[in-house]
Amino acid sequence: MLESLSSSLQNVFRSLRGYGKLNEKNVKDALREVRMALLEADVHFRVAKDFTKQVRDRCLGQDVLESVTPGQQIVKRVHEEMTELFGGAHTDFNLEDRPAGVMLLGLHGSGKTTTAGKLAHYWMSSGKSVVLAACDIRRPAAVEQLSTLAKQEGAACVAPREGDTVPDVAARARREASEQQADIVIYDTGGRFQIDEDLVHELEEIREAVQPADTVLVLDAAIGQESVEVARRFHEAVGLTGLILTKLDGDARGGAALSVHSMTGCPILMTGTGERPEDLEPFYPERMASRILG
Ligand code: GDP
């Protein structure tokens, strides 16, 4: 998804590295090109502006221009700044409790249920036991999708019974997980086409019933700038501990991935890169910056 940004940036850096000596104008011109490349990749304009300003300050304020390899020094500064933009250090889930609760939420179609299955796969591959809770009780198809995924992964699945409310299902899943001494419960909650009071109320009810250590937004990165707005609104309404960005394998421009941390302050925990159970990776800001900058 971020290939075209990556190749535009690498072109800028190639020409910078070509100079034996650099002056302020070379740096400013190069950073203007970096900014254009970011905007083309659909990075939020404020993020692109702040990013290039920070890099410029770091480059012009230090001994970069006098160094033997000014081009490389600038690339190094861009790398550091991009790592910060992605959140700096890697953030993990809060899995200290047993069972640890992970509530997944997000808009309809963002990839919540698929991600619940992927997380079960990920944790079970490292020997943890997982219970999946089907809290999207209005959509029988979602319950069925989750129980199929659970079966594939060999995870337990708690589905709604006649007359259950959403918090009932969540609480039962938590209880069963405790009885089975499971390590993790993943709550797959109901989605909507937009964030409304009804959804926020339902999420609050689940949270009250099971007090999950993590409240994680599953965010479709392929919807571009809008995804940043969605994250901001969910964070304001329910308070998130982290984000999972899905569909980073798509052909959209990917700017959301670069903007969402700095626009919300929420760490990106993992990224979804396909539809298969194994297409989910922990997110390392430094590695992502390296991947983009080459
Ligand atoms: P939900 O409504 O939020 O539960 O969304 P689903 O889990 O049903 O996913 C919606 C669609 O997105 C499905 O077709 C999934 O296969 C697809 N999907 C989910 N995550 C990814 C991903 O990381 N990459 C791709 N390419 N597709 C994904």
C-alpha cells in the first residue's frame, strides 16, 4: 500500500545522496518534495507540514550540512522523525490479567470479525488459550462467521442465546474464560455504518460488564483520510487503548497509517495485511519507517 510513497521518497533521497555538499536550499527543496510525496500518499496536510518542519529544524539546526555525508544524515533524520510519527516504541496489548479482555470495536466492514479470528490465531500459535465472544448479536451472519473462525482455530466461542442482551454475552464469555482458565477473551462487538449514540451506549455497557484491559479500534486504512476522523471520534467517545489498521495490503495510498497516531495519540498495535488468519502483524514503528524509506 505504501509502495508509491516509498518509491517517491527514495527518489528524493537518491538525488540528495548524489550531492557531495548540500546547502540550505538543497535541503528545503528536498523537503518540499518529501511533503508533496506525503500529501500524494493521502497523509493529513497538518501531519505532512509538521513532519517536514521537524525534519528541517533537525537538519538545519545541527551539523548536518557540514558533515561528510550530508545526504545520509538527512535520510537518518527523516527516519527518526518517521519512527516518531508512527508512535516511537512498539506498544503491546495489556495481557497481564487472566483472562485478559480485548474488546474490538469499529465500523461495519472494517474487519473486526476477521481480525478477532486473526488475533485468536496469533495468540494460539504462541500457546495461549483464547475465548471468542460474539457480541454482535443483531447480525446472525457475524455470529456464524465468528464461530466458524473459532472452530478453524480451535478456540472456544461464546454465542448469544435466546433473550441475551449484548452485555449478557460478554459477561458469560468472561465467566467461561475464567472457569476454563483461558488467557485471553476477545469481544467482537457490533458495528454500524457510523458512530452513533446507540453504538457508544452498547460499547459502554460491554465495558461495564467485563472491564476489558484493552479497547481496540479496528480501522480500515483503505478508506483514507476518513479513517483518521473515525479514529478521532471513537477515541473521544469511548477512549481507546490502541488501534489495529486493516487492509494495508490494498492499493489505496496509505496516508491514514502515517497520520492516525499523531492525529489521535493512540498507538497502532497491529496491522492487517490480507484476508487469511496469518495476515496480521505486530506493528513496529521503526521497522515500518525502514520499510518505507528503504
Ligand atoms: P466487520 O464487519 O468489521 O466484522 O468486517 P469483516 O471482518 O466481516 O471484514 C470485512 C471484509 O474485509 C471481509 O471481506 C474481510 O475478508 C476483509 N478484510 C478484513 N481485514 C482485511 C485485511 O487486512 N486485508 C484485506 N485485504 N481484507 C481484509
